[in-house]
Amino acid sequence: MTNAAPPQIENLTETLQADLGLQQAQTFWPEDVVSDAIARLFRQRGNIERIQLLWDRKRAHELIDGFSEDEHREGLDRLRRVLDDNLVIQRQRDGTPRTFRPYLPELVTHYRVAVTFRELGRTVIDVLWPDEIKEEIRSVVRGWATRHPLAFALSPLTIGVSLQPSPPSKLMELLAASADIQLRQWVDVTVRQDWKTWIRLTSGLSADEQLESMTALVSLHLHVALLWRLRLEGESGPAVFLAVAGPNMDRTCGRAAYNLYRLWGERVYQALRRVASDAIENARSSAPDWRTLNSTRDLAAWAAAPIKGPQSVSNRFHALVSTSANSSPLNLHAALVDALTQAFDTRSGVVTKVRDFLRNTGRGGGFVGPDAYRARKRYQLDERALDLLARLHVNRNPTEILSNEEEPMGIDAFLDDLFNRYGFFVTREREPVRRALSMEKARPILRLLPGDEAMRRNRAELERRLDDLRLVRRYSDASAILHVV
């Protein structure tokens, strides 16, 4: 290696985000993703400062004509409590609302959009929502202005701010480059079918239920899209074992669902290591004099290589490279990749944030929990997910149900369709699941699954939960079909 200047190494945070199709790997609220998407759909946001005045006890009265302390103060306090319970999503440090549920596009703040919403709505608007039904989605959302009492009451306080179209999202760029043909097909077929079905099922829902189901479906699609990007070479698609949440959850199934959740979280670290290896090769290719890596002296020279991004990352990388060079590793390239990976894998680094993305989208969709603070998260089906998935199945065009069962509304067909669409399964007794898990690449997942008897209990619990939620019509102990009133 010569005395030439060392090449610059790319920022792995940005590289991993682009590789996984994530707009920003940052903490977010699922409800705010939908808010951002709705604002982009209408090209309209709002200045919410007047509404925020309702939480300023010294100035809130300015919003009410003819305010009387004796007559109106108690009603104003009650209104604030109702808004706290039903409208506020995020709060600022002083307790003032930062974001609201998007019953009106003008309720979506225009202030610091990238920080507040992480720009995740860009992925929804140009990947998840097909162009041919965007007007139908607008029609549903427009109805909230008159159907939802809070939207109707607050509309006089809103101030609209027009928006320009946003550039393509990272996931759209990835798909446009044909970087993942299978993911592209999943988006073009499954995601499109789901949203067309969602339009049909909204006719029987209240405004609150429409927003909740929209949030859950967006979360489901964002989560599964990330699983597609985290799958290993040779895997046919995601595979996620779900324990059925409830007082009768089988402990063995709960433990397996926790281990499967950890497995997919570990895949994030593997993805970081993969892009780190590519980044090293890209840097070596950009500087021909640095292509050789034959001795610990060559390895130590990389301690001078700068990294795009925060200086703290470069400092960690340089220290790790120097330590590794002093220990005389057998595989110099692997040691360099290890150092670069560890430099970015910090407590608040990109791996942690991508895992947060999995957790938050899973929570928003109702299939990662429990929600209790500090509780160990696992893949589990709660009533939010069951309600959405059952409604989608019942309203789906029967020709689109991915099952060979004669009764498309039966539980067996429902289970087949869940696995074929999203990789979700509660038991491996179904043929699509058995076939997928018989592949060589599925062995790490297969090893974590509970026994057949535990999974049969898990399926039985699913049917009981569907019964409790009145989502099935039962003709006998052995015959039931999905039915949504």
C-alpha cells in the first residue's frame, strides 16, 4: 500500500436505509405516518398554532367569542380533556400537543415535517397507495370533516398550508431500480389488492374505525416490506409465527413468538454487516492504491480513513481498526468489516432504529406486543390485527383469496391466505406453511417453532378469539366461516 490519501467510506446509516427502503430509521408513531401520508395525498397541511392555544389556560379563552369565565371555563376544560383522549398523538416537552389525528389535512402540522413525521408518509403515498384508488382514499378522508364531531368542531380554527409534490421515497427508488423483483411483485399484487379491498370495507365503518384500520394496514405493509428486504438469499419470503394474544395464550407459543421476533431483529445487524462489507469494497475500488490488504500494517493504515457523517463514528472506527491491527487477526478483510459495523452499531445507532421500526409498525398493526412498558416484545395477534385481517378477508374478491380450500370464507382458507400474503402463520399444519418450512434456508426459523400440539392449541385459541370478537359464524363445532357484521 502506498502513501496515497485514504479513501472516504460511505455513511452506513444512509446506505442501510436505502438498502432496506426506509425513509428514515428514526423513532416514530404509526398514527403520524398516516397523518403525513394524508397531508401529502391532499398536498395540504395546517398551521395548528390556534388549536394549540386550547392548552394554554391563560389564552384559550381568546378562541371563544363572548367568553365568560363562569359559563365557559368548565366546558373549555372538558373539551381539552376530550381532545387529549381522542385527538392528540405526540406532545412537546411542555405538554402542548405536537401532532393530531388527521381527521382534517389541516390538522397535520406543517412545522418541522421531516423531524416530526420522519417523512415516512412518502413511502405510503408513492408505494402503498396505488394511483388508481388515490381519489377513493381522498373521498373517504374528506368524509371525516363532517362525520367526525371533533373535526367538524375544530375546522374553524384550522389554517391550511399548501404543499408541493414530494420526491420519490427510498422504497420507490429501490423498486424502480428493479433491485428486488419479488418485493416489487408483492407490492404490485398483494398491496394493491389490500387497498382496493379496504375501500370496500370502509363503507360500514365509522370515521374512527376507518382511520384505525388505515393505520393498521399501513403498518402491516411497511412491516412486511421490511421483512422482505431482511430475508436471506434463497428464502422465498418472510415467515412469522404469531402467538394468539389473550388470557389463554400458550406459553410455549409465546416463547417461540418472542424468539422469532428476535430472529428478525438480528437480521438487521446482518444487513448492516453486509452493507459494511460492500462499503469497504467500494472504498478500495475508488482508490486503486488501497486495494491490497495483505498485512496488519495495511489494516492499521485504514485507521486514517474518514467516514461520511459524524466525527464520533470515524473516531470509533479508527480506534477499533487500531485495536484489531494490534491483535493480528487472521482475516484482515473481516476484521475491517467488523470494525466498520461496530462503529455504527451503537445503542442509538441505525440497527436499534431499524428494530424500532419493526416494533412500531408491528404495534401499529396489532401483531407485535404486548404494549406494556419494558415488556419483552413478541409476534402476537391481538384484536386490532384480527379485526382488520378478518374484515379484509370477508371483503376480498373470492378469486383473490390465496387458498385451494373449497370454502373461501373458512378458517383454513383464511390461514392459507395470511401466510401466502404476509408470511404470517399460527400453526404449520397448513400445506403452504409446511412447504415453505421444508426448504433448507428455513431451518433457523424451524428450530424456533413450538411443537405441533402447542401450535394446535394456538390455532384453537385463534378460533376462540374470532368467536369472542364475533368475527365468525359457526354452524357446528367443526364448521365455521368468517362473518363480519
